[in-house]
Amino acid sequence: MHEVSARYPMLRRRRRRSTGTRSRVRVVSRRVVAVLLLAALVLGGLVMLARRASAPDPARAYADGIAALKRGNYSAARNHALVAVTGSEQARSNVLLGQVDLLMENGAAAEAAFSRAVSAGMPAGQVRHLFAEAYLLQGDADRALATAGRVAGAFAADGQRVRARALAANGDPAAASALLIAVTRANPRDSKAFSDLARLRMDAGDVLGAEAAARAALTIDPSNLSAIVTAGQVIRSRYGLVAALPWFARALEADAYYYPALIEYAATAGDAGRYAIMLDASRKALAARPGNVPALYLQAVLAARAGKRDLTRAMLSKIGDAGVEVPGVVMLAGLLAYADGAYEQAVVSFREIVGRQPMNLVARRLLGASLLRSGDVRGALDILRPMALRADADSYTLMLVARAFEANGERDWAARYLDRASRPTIGEPAPFASDTGVAAAAAAVAREPEDPALAVTYVRSLLEEGDPGAAVRAAEAVANVSPGAADAQLLAGDARAATNQWAAAMERYRLAADLRFDGPALLRLSEATARTGRLRDGAAALTLYLSQNPQALPAYRLLANLQVASGEWESAAATLETLRGAGAQRDAFVLAQLARAHTEAGDPRTGLSFARRAYALLPMNPGVADAYGWALYENGDLEGARQLFAKAVALAPDVPEVRWHQAQVLAEAGDKAAAQRLLRQLLGDARFSQRAAAQALLRAISG
């Protein structure tokens, strides 16, 4: 045994543990278990206490919801109301939830909340006016009218307010306005009634009336978000995009997810070129209302402006069939199809727009271009020819018609339209023909005297029938009755302009621009200031407009024209450079004007560079040839200038300015007889404006 033990030490006999050691281990183990159990009990108690402490109190949530509602934070109020409805006070909590849903324009959710409130014991008479508004928000104006008609007692004014909105939705804005005015007179502290009146007036085009009503609503309740948004719309109409942005931001300061403010903020920021704001606001609008068409459309527009066709297509696919009723969505789909070369698909979209908006000339041009590209030459001519036959047809339309005739093998007609497209000026604009006779139009106006569209038709028919005096009287009557409506002022101005009363037209256009400072009003005002020799006034109006609408390229063109006409050459060059940088690098007319502006501003070398580029693009345009010839003249190339002015005068023999330039070149070149003959012709032309300079030159070369 000893040897085995020595050889295999692991086989040595183990020692016996003492019983005292084992007992001590058991005691320690029991103590550890006891401590762990105690810790678990303490921790569990703390968790239970924490859960009990963090559990929302429905009663407290109800009070917080009321407070948030008064502050104008509808999103927070709704969150509190959702907690409140988990408590025992189901009736009042669901009423609160439904009221918030109404303010957030969610009629279906509001109706469900009010139904739960009635089931929980709320008397139906106390929420009938709320049900009526919920029906109205869901598009059921008839049911809203019927329900609002049964509202009585303390909620009668609310019922009348909803009834007025339902009347407007059913096409009777006059009755709606009268009813809301009565409500505000009987309840001069009803902010909602004034807010509804402001929205109704804004929709009807009564900007001044809307402004007064919105101001009254906000005086009573500064947290009325609907009134704040309407006030922003008024500011946007009267003063411009940039001025309106703080108003929509003000509404969002109260409730960052108030959908109406988000949509207006996004759209206005986008039009003003502030795309980061547009993107952020449209994303929040989608968070507030997932899948919402206007928000998706704005994001599609943003993607299109960035040149991201795939993203634009993805946004449009998310909209789906819901966008069929939105003209902007249909138009964007057509533009995307055209850019992709899917011309047949583009035809479908543009034809839909033209069918809904026959006077949408942009859509007509695009439809004609799409038909031409798709091979339907006859269809393109049918769409474009009525526009091309007008004296004031634009060069793009004329070029499209020329291409259509050329594709159809009618080269003689193509040459005629190409010749018209190259002319430096366009004819006098004329009203589009009306299909309604004077008698029928007068009867329609008598039936609905407050419908501006009918008034426009009536005035147009009077002009076509050769009764301009009656047209002016009718238009002035409409404008005087509706001093706060921009369309009424424009109508009176147009009637005056059609009868060559440009000073009176300008005053009406000023009033219109003060009410709605948009492109149509600005175009008319600019034309009137030019006609009356008030070029600086027109330029000032354009500068103000561009400060609020920095993306309005047509306004830059107008401003450049006025600056050139008034001899503000350095300012004209700066404006034209803005246009060139915005995509007009190959616009021959912009380049020709740049040539003229730089040459007259004392930099003929730069002017000559622009003139050469313009001439390379459009060599048969007399305006371009004139600019090129003048740049050559100022650079000392008399022979080159002489040749170009001979060409320009041959192309446009009836333009005094071109002949004036030719006379100066001939005089400088020593051909005094030809120069004298031209100068005498110019002095006999009533349209020629440089009489003093021409007389001085004639005296100088005749001595």
C-alpha cells in the first residue's frame, strides 16, 4: 500500500471535513439568499411605485387638454384627450377629443368621438352642432345643413355658423356670408364666426373683407390657428410670399403639426425658393396626415425642381388615383412623361388639363408639343392654330405651328409662321372670343350678380359686340360694388385698357395689385405704366414684386424690358444676368438685350461678345441684328455695323429704333444724304421718341 501511494499520489486517502465547517457554509448561504430575496422585494416595490407614479391621471389629462386647447396647441390637446378618455369621465372626455378633431379638420374621427360621448351619457342636444360640423368636414353638406337646423339654445350660434359653411359648400356664398355677418353681429365675441367669415371672403376673392374678419377673430382669440392661417393668406395675396411666411410660422409655433399651416408654409416657401423649409414642412405634414395628397404633391414638385425624376415618379405613385382630381398632380405627371419621352402619356395628362381649364395656355402649348412629338401633326395644329392666329401669339407657339406645317409637308405655311416667330415685337393682345351672346350674358348676370365669372363673360361679350362704353360701365359697376375683390378691379382695368384708356386702367390695376400682388396683376400694371410713360413706377413695382417672389422669371424679363426702355443700363445688365444664370444661356433675346445693356453702359467689348452669341442663335431676327450692329458700331466697325443695320431694317422696316440706329451709323460713315433722308422720315413718325437727338444730328450733318 505504501508503494502504491507513493507511485500514485492522487490515490491518497482524503481527509474528512469537519462538521463545523459545513454548518458555517450553510449559515452564510442562508444569509445570502435572504439578502437577495429582500433586495428583490424592495426592487419590486420600487417598480410598482414607479409604475403607479408614472401612470397618467385621466382627470389631470382632461385639464391639461383644455389648457392646451386654449393655447392653440391642438396636437398636445389631442394627446391629453386620448388619455382622458381612458378614465371614468367618458362623456366629457370624448367631447373634448372630438372638438380637437374638428379643429384638426378630421371629421370622421370627430363623429366617432361624439358618438361615444352620447353613448356615455352626453345629451344629444349638447353635441348636435358638433355632429353637424363633423358631417360638413366629411363632405356631407346636406346632412350638415339638416343637423345644424335642429340646433337650438346655447349652441344656436354654433349651429348657424356651421349652416353658413354648409351653404357655401353647396354653392351659395352670398347666403353664407349674410348668415355669418348676422352671427358676428349677434355674437361680437365669437372668434370662430369671424374666422369662418374670413375664410369665406378669402375664397370669394374679397381680400379686404377677409383681412378685416381675420383681424377681428385674432383680436378676440389670438390662439385661433385658422384665423392666423387666413391672415397669412391675406398677407401673401397683398404683399407677397416672403411677407406671409412669418404668419404660417406663428401658427406652427403654437402647434408644430397643425396641418393647414404646414401645407401653406411648405407651398409658400417653395414658391419663394426656400426649399429646405418646404421639405421640412411637407415632411411634418405627412407625419400629421400620412398619405396626404397635397403634401406628397409638394414633395414631388420639390424632387422635380431638383431634377430627380425617379423620386418624382415615386412620389406620384404614392399619390396614385387620388391625384386625378388635382390639376397640379396631373400637370406634373404630364411634364414628367414629356421629359421621359413618353409623349402619348403626356398627351393624356395635358388633354385632361385643357379639358378642365380651356384657357390654360401653358397646358395648350404643352399638349400641342406632345401631339407633335407623338406624330399627331393634325391634332397639334388643331390645338395650337387658334393661339397662333392671334396677333399677340408668342414665338414658341409660332415655332411649334411652323414645325407642324413642315412635318405635314406644307412648307409655305411653315415659312410664314417661322417669319412671324422671328419678329421683334408682337401685336396688340385681344380678349379671347366668348361663346355667349350679350343677351344671354346679361340674363346670367341678373340672376347671379355677385358671380365674377359671369361679369367677365358679360363685359367680354359687350366688347365683341362693339359696345365698349357699355362694357366699361358694366365693369366699373362690378368694381365699385366689390372694392375688396382683385378680380373686379382687374376686370374694370381690362375694360379701360381695351378702349385705350390706359391712365384709368393703371389706377384699377394699382388697386388690384394692392389686393392681390400676383403675376396677372403685375403684368397688367407693367403694361399700363409703360403705356402711360410711367416706366420708373413700373420698375419699382416689379422690384418690389421680385423681393417677395424671387423665382418669378417672367417678372425679371419685364423688369429688364422696363430698365432698357428707361435707359437704366447697369441695372438692366444685372437683371439680365440673373435671367441668364437661371437657364437663359441660349435665349437669343436675353443675349441681345445683354449686348445692348453692356454696350450702352460703356462696355462695348462685352456687349459685342453677347451680340455674336445671340446672332449665332437667331440670325434672322431684326432685334438681334440691331443689337449686333450697334455693338459693332460702338466697337468702331462701321462697315460691319452698316451691313447689319441694312439687314435689320429690311427685316423690320417699320421699327423706328432700328432706323434711328441706322441713321447714326450712316452719318458716322459719311453717307449724309442717306442719313438725312432717314432722319426726316423718323421725325415724321409719331411713334419716334428720340426727336431732340435726331433733330440735333440732322442739323449737324446738314450744315
